[in-house]
Amino acid sequence: MEFKTRIKAAVVHLLITAVVAALVAAVIFGVWFPGPFSDMVGGKKLFLLVLACDLALGPLISLVIYNRRKPRAELIRDYTIVGVLQLAALIYGVSVVVDSRPVYVAYVVDRFEVVTASELEDEDLAQAEDARFRERGWTGPKLVGVKRPESSDERTAIMLSALEGKDIQLMPKYYCSYKEVRQQIHERSLPVADLVKREPGSAAVIESAVREIGHDNDALRWLPVKHRFGFWVALIDADSGKPLRYLPIDPY
């Protein structure tokens, strides 16, 4: 009988935890990691890790601490401690997820680069000429272009910085409106047929995405998308140059 009571307490605790987790997930996947970015930059894995820790600290502990013979004040104290621990773990976990959120998808030369919040330094953000690029956004990644400097000294400095792990996409002072690089995107992007030829094993995935988009192959092109775990590809509108679909295909 005692064990059944503990199970019931754990289930109630689990339901409360699930409601909180659902609310947090709605923000994480609906705002910070929209669409494919939860898989692309690891948002889903991070959230599942946070959820697993929260479950371990909450409902499972209820199986141990709940005892109906305990005085009410003692039960309240025990559950208050557990609740504080759960909240602290959740806040810490969400803070890690927040730092990992994608804030920009930057077009650089011949590819897209996914830039996360933790990769941008405050000093570099402050140097952005356009005020729109001086912050880490909270509403999902923004499309931006990156202009390479004309000065040979600046180009050399960027090259040396890239060798140390900090390339131009992490320097907001070179960010520009996405419209400014649209012609360059049109010139550098490739036909979808080229992607199918390059990755025949992913032909079904590509064709399915094209059907879902509802464009003819001639109205679509593609470019690689680099993120911290590797490469995906983006199917883009041939006219606007905007990504319409991201696919988990490494073109290299």
C-alpha cells in the first residue's frame, strides 16, 4: 500500500514536471530553435538532457521521500527542497540551451554559416555598423549577408583570425542586409539537379522536399550550410535567394 502511494505521488510530480517541460519546449523549439535548427545545432539533444535531469531530480526522488506518515510540515519542507533543486537545474539547463541558440544565418562567399549566441563576443557585436546586428536575437536566426573588406590588411587579419578559429561570420561589423548579397547568392548557388547528382543516395529526400515546397526544380537552387557539427544544405528560391528548406545532407 505504501509503495502504491509513493507511485501515485511520483506520477503527480511527473505530470507537473511534464507541464513545465512542455511550456519550456514550446519556447525553445517554437522561438529559439525553429524548424530544423533543433537538430542542426543540437537544441533537441540539449533539451532532452535537461529534461532527463529534471525527471531524475523530481518524480524519481518522490519515490524515495514521500511517506504519508510524515508530518505535513516535513513533507512540505522536503518537496520545497526538491522543487528548488529542480528549478535550479532547469534554469541552468535552459541557460546552456539559450547560449547555443542560433541567432544568425550568414551568407559568406559561397555558403551559409549558422552563428550561435555563444560564438559572438560583446566587443564584436558593438562594432557592427548597423544597429540591427549589435545584439543576439531572441526570435530565431536572422538572415544576413557578410561583406568581405576591400582592404588587403583587413583581409589578411581575417585570414589569420580564421586560422585561430574566428572567421568573418563571427565579426558583425562586416554584416550587411541580406538583399545586398542576393546577386552573389544567385551567381554562387547551384541547380538542384547538381545536388541530386552529387548525393544520389539522398535523391528521395531532396525530391520530397521539392514537392513540399511546391516549386519547379528550375525555381530552386542550393547552397551548403555550415554549422558547428558539420554541414547541411539549403534549398533556396532562385529569385529571392532565401532558404526555403534545410536538409540534413553533407554535400562534401
